[in-house]
Amino acid sequence: MADEIVLNYHDSILRKSDVRILEGPYWLNDTVIAFYLEYLEKEKYGETDLLLISPSVTQCLKASHEKQIPDFLDPLHAKNKSFVFMPFNDCMGFVSPGGTHWSLLVFSKSERKFYHFDSSSCSVSGMQAHELARKLESYFGLTNAQIKYMESLQQDNSYDCGIYVLCNIENIAFHILKTGTIESVQKLKKVNVSSKRHELLELINQLSQSHHDTE
């Protein structure tokens, strides 16, 4: 049976296989994460100073030479944003998708610092966050920028890291919009994570129904 399109939302296309990922205890793929970031950008943070970068662009940043960074970030007007969110996985190769764990790197212009949030304290992710921050610091006009590894609620399974990343993004964004900083953000509460899959499925269903109603 064809993998039918469930939702076409701006630049994001979700298929039945993506929805099944949310229905079961499965690792989130780039497509689901990119969709939700686009939704947040369009519906919640469009008038803010936050930039949410898709996982595919973050992977390109990881794979690229420092001189190529402007090719990916200039079209997004990244230098004009005060906070830049970059979800990434621990894939070491750059030819095809992969990886087994998601985490989050956030740049704060006012604090002149990078923050890494990891729900599994993965050494590989920490190393890659450090390498990515070092690659980006000159683009943002910094030298030897500090990289702070933040205390983060830890997942209790091997597949919910993507859910934690999405919840962390919203938790951090809420704190930023209230305080203008990341430094004192409180870590997630478990209840935020446990209900997220159902929330995403409901959102996809609502957007899909709304799309059909307008046709």
C-alpha cells in the first residue's frame, strides 16, 4: 500500500509512516521534528526573535566546512536572531540519514554562549555539540565562546529523545520570552514529555481536517 500523504503543511509533508512513528514507541525522524518546528515558527514564534533550524539544515552545518556556514544560515537571517535552536542527531556520516539519538544546541546572542540540552547525557552528542559550536562561533562574531552543558530531564527509554528535544525547545522558548535569557531555565517536568506524542497526533489530525475543510 502506498505511503499516503496525511498532511501538507507549508514546506512539510507528513505521510502515514510518519504518523505511525508517533503512534508507537519509536524514534522520531527528521520529518516529524521538522514539521513541528515549522508549526511552532508559523503559529507561536513567528513574531519573536527565535530561529528554529530544521534537523536537515543542522546536519548540513555539521558536515560543512566553516567557510560554507553562511550558505546555510544567511538565507535564514540567523545573525539577526537573538536565539538559534539547532536539534541534531549523533549520525557521524553525512551521505544518508542515520543516528540513534537526538539532542539540542541553542545559541544565545545576548549571553554570547551555546547551550547543549541532552536527555541521555550521550558523550557522542556532547562532542558533536562542542564541534558544531566551535564551527559556528566565528559566524556569530565570537571567539572561544563558552559551551554550557545544561542539566536536562533524562529519558528512561531508548526512543523518546526526539520528544524530549521538542519539549525542551518549548520549555526554553517559554523561558526566553519571559526572561530574555537561557541561563536560569528550569529543566522539564516528566508530565510534559509523557503527553507529547498524543498532542502531536491531535495537532496533525486537526491541521489535516482543517486543510480538507478548506478544499
